[in-house]
Amino acid sequence: MTTDAISTDVIIVGAGPVGLFAVFELGLNDMKCHLVDILDKPGGQCAELYPEKPIYDIPGLPIVTGQELVDALMKQIEPFTPVFHLNQMAESLTKTDEGKWRLTTDAGTILEATVVVIAAGGGSFVPKKPPIKGIEEYEAKSVFYSVRRMETFRDSHIVISGGGDSALDWTLNLQPLAAKLTLIHRRDEFRAAPDSVNKMRELVAAGKVDLKIGQIVNLNGAGGQIESVAVKGDDGETHTIACDALLPFYGLTMKLGPVANFGINLHQNLIPVDTEKFESDVKTIFAIGDINSYPGKLKLILSGFHETALMAQQAFRYVHPDRKLRFQYTTSSSDLQTKLGV
Amino acid sequence: MKLLVTDLEGVEHSIEAMANWTVMEIIRDGDLPMRAECGGSCACATCHVYIAQEWVNRLPSMEEEERGTLDGGFEIEPNSRLSCQLIMTPDLDGLKVTLTNDSSN
């Protein structure tokens, strides 16, 4: 183990509902977990895509919203003190000399464990990129999908496109330090916090923000430095707007990402597993939830929960090879109840 | 019932359409590329399709939620719809749609 690596029993890639419940099943069997997720919060799709949508097919919960389910799972796994590494993408997976897995994230976090559980759902959430020809050559130079340092944009002419909370929040935050800020949205209605929309409208009325209704159809510039965007207005006319930075905010999409390079067998971007242990073709690497495939697979949260319980049995044999696996019920086992703190 | 789907290469496919299924589900069942990341809950815009002009006014009009979710899509046109919000009925037999970069790239 290197000095800066964190050692644990199980690394879980993905903190969606299934990754979270895996903490519970592994915890009951005396395994400690660290979770890695690219989002800034636990919950995966439930928290990011449909926090307020009701789910009706979670056993025992006639109706629960995505966020309520995540909150309940977080409460349920509290006794096992999972450690979260959020805002990070699991980037590489290698074997150490001691035969442990070493997982490195794009933020430089290094985790080492006996078992890896891939619970990555549909993949990593990454910003949606406008399908504009040649946009790649500007990315990270003058086209940005997130703001790391606001100072980067001081005295710039910024174009922000999009109509949701991110577009509005960054319009409000960057306007005071920008030389000029233009907000482009395809319609004159915004699905964002009403307070942000009101503040943006005030800035537009005061002449401090330009609001342009339309869609960006082309970028102009050279050497990665954007000089203008072409916007097709709702009048059908194309207008050119000079700028030196473009920030598109259209929400997130899912990409499998580096998991594809972990050395695990993939089939159509899914990880084939057996239905006894939910293990991949690589021993000690498991796949549970939407990312796995097997005959009869259904992409349901409840199926993922079932998979965690069986996975945890085999994971125990790897993490505690000297111990005998004991099957117990939380209703009757004082041992399990002690672990749960009840 | 048939649904006519033009893919990104411009090839038209005639696929079997089931009543009460969403257009998104029918396209996916027909083995054409359909991302539909949120699974049909009108949350992601990755089932965005274009409706053939002659069909635009024959569809139920858009709810505010669909209009808002389309903000997360690209290359939005007046005939843009989210296919997860379109339910197939006998009077839509022969509906023509075209896949988009959002749905299928």
C-alpha cells in the first residue's frame, strides 16, 4: 500500500440507490465501504434526474419520490459509516503487488480494497455537449461546461446558453465581473428558481445582461479561442454575437466512461454477471444494478436491491476468507442488531 | 399499426406499433437507437424526435412539463417532441418521426 492510499474492504463505484443499499448488505456482513460518484451528492439518477418524481414499485413503499428514497437509504446505511468521494470519477483500476484493487479517481483519490463493486447505473453523469461542428477544439480553452474559478472570466464577454438553474445561477454570479454577458435560450421562459428568473429579468431590464432568444448553430474563432457565436433566432434570422467565452448549460447525460477500461468483459456497454453472485468475469469485481446484464435482467431498483444481498455473500468470502459466513435475520440476530445500533 | 421512423442516416424504418405504448418504447422495441436515459419520465430530453409536418397538428398538444424538458435538448424545431410523451393510438397509425442527435447519437 502506498502512503497516500486509503485502505478499505470494498470500493463501490456509483452512489445511486443500489450502490447505497450495497453498503447496508455489506455492512451487515462486516465489510466497510468507500463510494465514488461523479455527482456532488449521493442518489444517482434518483437525485439527479427525478428527485421529485414519485416511484410506485419499491416494495413496502406505496409511493416515494426519488429524493425521499435516497434520504431513507442514507439513513438506513448510517450505522455502517460509509465514506463518500463525491464529485469524482473513478478513472483507473489496477492490481497492487499485494493483490488488492487500487482505484484512482480524477481528483487524485486512491482507494485500495479486496473487492470492487460496480454500481454505476447508466454510467457517469457528464455535461451535455451541444452538437455544434468543431466545438471540441474550443473545449477547456474558451468553451466550458462548468465554472471552476470565476476569476477566469473577469472582464470577458461571456455567452451563457441554457434555461435551467445552472444557466441562471451562473448568469447572476458572473455578471458582476464580466465585461459583457449574453444569455441565450431557445424560448422566453425559464425552468429555474423563480427568484433567479426575476433577478435575471431585472438585470436585463437594467441593461446589464443581454437576453437573446434563439439557439446557437455555429461557433467562430481560431486556435481554440472563440470569437463569436451564430444564433438562429426565433424569427428565423441568424445573428452573430461576439464573445470570448461560451458556457453551455443543458443538464447532464450518461456516459459509461473509464469503467470501459477496467479490464472487465462488457457486452453492449453492460457488464455480464452470473445470477448467483453478480460477479463479473474478473474475480472480486462485482456489478449490480442497471449496469449489469444477465438472462431476464430488469432495470428496476428492486432488482438491484436483490443483487446487493447475493453479491455481499460472495464478497464476504473474499474479504473474510478465514471466517464462516453466517446467515442471519435482522429481526432476531442480536449480532446484526448490535451492528445496526438498535 | 405502423410507426415510420427515419434514422440519423435518413433511412426510413416501418415498425410495428402497439396501442397505448409510447412512441419512445415502440422505437426502442423496434431495435432502433433510442437513448431515453430517464426511462420515460419526461426528465432528460434524450428521446427527442421530429414529427413529420403533416402529423404535427394531429398530435395532442404539449404539456408545460414536456416544453420545459425540451430545454435540455438541442436543435429544437417547432416540430420537436419528446417521444416518451406521445402515446400511440389507432388514429396515429402511420405516424412519421425522425430521430435526433439527442435521441440517437
